[in-house]
Amino acid sequence: MEFIGHFRRLTPVQRNTFLACFLGWSLDAFDFFILTFCVSAIATQFQAKVSAVTEAIFVTLAMRPVGAFLFGLMADRFGRRVTLMVDIIAYSVFELASAFAPSLKVLLIARALFGVAMGGEWGVGAALAFETLPAEGRGFFSGLLQEGYAAGYLMAALVYWTLFPIVGWRGMFVVGALPAFLVIYIRTKVEESPAWLQGRASGKEESRLGKDILSYVGTFVFLVVLMFAFNSFSHGSQDLYPTFLEKDHRFTPQTVGLIAIIANIGALLGGILFGTWSEKIGRRRAIVIAALLAIPVIPLWAYSHTVPMLALGGFAMQFMVQGAWGVIPAHLNELSPPAVRGTFPGFAYQLGNLLSSRNVVIQARLAEQRYAGMFAPVLAWTVLIVAALVAAISGCGRERRGADLSKTS
């Protein structure tokens, strides 16, 4: 199979690097999505409304640009590898702190700090991966790397399905601290980005963030707007979906976890397929097709009444949502200036995340105040609007498919 061929062509160093970056993003997403499964339980524990607990999701997303900027600067100055290790330790520590929050206010603080650490991982990991991997098969590896996010969601669903009835929401966050052990693998198996080392050897390794953002201001603004639409697409279809299944359908944690698992299998497949396909039809075209195909799935996804049909709808929706997302790691790195590749794509990504970060709170409040606590219409309208927005913005942009990512100067 072609997929296996891509891996066989990698050197051991390239395989280890890609695996570390994939796991770093997967475990980062795992830690984030644990919270989305526990919204109802936390609301009950602290005697708060669901919308009040979703503020924890908001502060996580809102603080991610801070992490993207700080860890990105660190990656451009001190190297991708060491920065990735520091970042993973940081988000694991703040995940563990969340487990011991005595009040909702303290939980919000812990999640804000977690958001800083979470914001640094994607940009640093993607830069390390694509500066190490060959250009051939970049679309496939882009799709697979991005779907580390779906793999993290899948892991969170599995843990929720199996352990939540036993350990509760606090125990879930304790499990979420385990990614810290990934640092041992990175320390022993992963080498520094050859592109960063080359830039350092040439004496041009110092970050020129301000100059490069000004030189590429049009591209930077476009990427921020694009990532606003993309983050609204993913978080708007994912973050409250477990709550929707619990509140609208009164499903048990086991049923919610099962539907989420099936949905994220679809996400994994969609990201890999569309990422690979983007090598042939182009980045923009692959994104537009995936986004538009999400729209006819809305009735099945939001308005079905049985577990099999909701699971099918979840599979199809996330196949399309993450299909579009599968193109993004390669697309953003190809459009970024070489000297600040550790900062530029991740910072643009997380600024877009900041712009969309109130989405989940707005969704929860609309459901409570306008739809008598029902989430289906809110989710349906969200996907309809943002899917069209993703397609429109992507179609108006440009791409540099196959750009040389082997240099940082």
C-alpha cells in the first residue's frame, strides 16, 4: 500500500521524529478533550451551569496564542527538540493540577496555564516534523500528523468510556498527566531539526519574528482568519457534542464514549485521506471539498435519534471536518517564512483559535436561553455557517504545495 511505502522510505531518525511529534500532539489533544467529556460532571460537582464550566474550555483556547508565541520564539532560538520537551512537561503538570482544583475558579486558572502550554505544542512539533521529513509524501504526513488531534480525542473517549465510572472527573485529569513520560523517548530517540541546525551553523539562527511578520503581513492575516474559521469548525462540532449526547439524548457515559470513538475513527481516516489527496489536487481544493461535504451530513449528525445513526453521523461529520484539517500542517508550514517557521504557523493558528475561543460558551448559552437546553439546533447552525466560511476563505487564498522546508534562512 502507498501509505506503508511512505513510512518505509523514511530513515530511522525521520520515523522517530515523526512519531514523537505525532504523540506530542495526540497527548496534548487527549489532555484537552478530557475536559470536554467531564463538563456535566464538573458542573454537578461545583453546582454550576454548563455554560459556566465551558468557560474553562474558553480560557484554554484563549491562552493558546501566548504559548504559541513564547514556545515558538524558544524553538527558533534554542531549537525545536528541547522546546518540545519543555512544552510536554508543562502541559502535563498543569493537567495534573486540574485534578486537584478545589473550586471552579481554581480550575479556570489551571486550564488557562494548560492553554499556554497546549498552544506551544502544535507549531513546534509541526516545524520539527516537516523540517526533518522529505518533501515526498508531505500531504500524507500532514494528514496523519494533524489527526494526532483526533487520536487524542479517541484516547480521551476510550478513557472516559472505561475509567470515568470508576475514577470520576478528577481521576481523568490524573491519567492526563501521563504524557510527561514521552519526554524520555524524545530525549533518547529524537534529533534536532536539520534545517534549524543548518541555520544556526550559518549564523542566521536568530529569530526575526517582527521583520518576517511585517514582510508577510498579508499572509499572516490571511492565516489567522483561516484558522479562526477552522477552529470554529472543529471546536464547534466537537467540544459540546458529548454534552449534547448526554443532555439531549440522556445517554450514559459508555454510550457517549462509544459514539465519540466511532466519530474519531472517521476523523483519523478523513485527515489521512484528504491530506494525501491534497498532494494531487492541491491544498485549497482538498479543503474546500471536505468542508462543503460536511453540510449535507448535518441532519444525520445533529437530528438522528438512535445510537447507530448518531454514530454514523458522528463518523461522517468528523471524516469531513478532520479531512479539511488534515491539509493544514503542510499548508501552513509551506506558507510560512523559513526563519521563523517555529513561530509563524503556530502563532497564526493560535490567534485564530483565540478569535474562535468564545464559540463554545456562546453555543452553551444559546442552548440554555433560546432552545430550552437543547443543543442540536445550535450545533447544526454552527456547522452550516463555519463549513461555508472555511470553504470560502480557503478558496480565496493561495498555496505553495511542495515548497522547500529544508532551510530556515
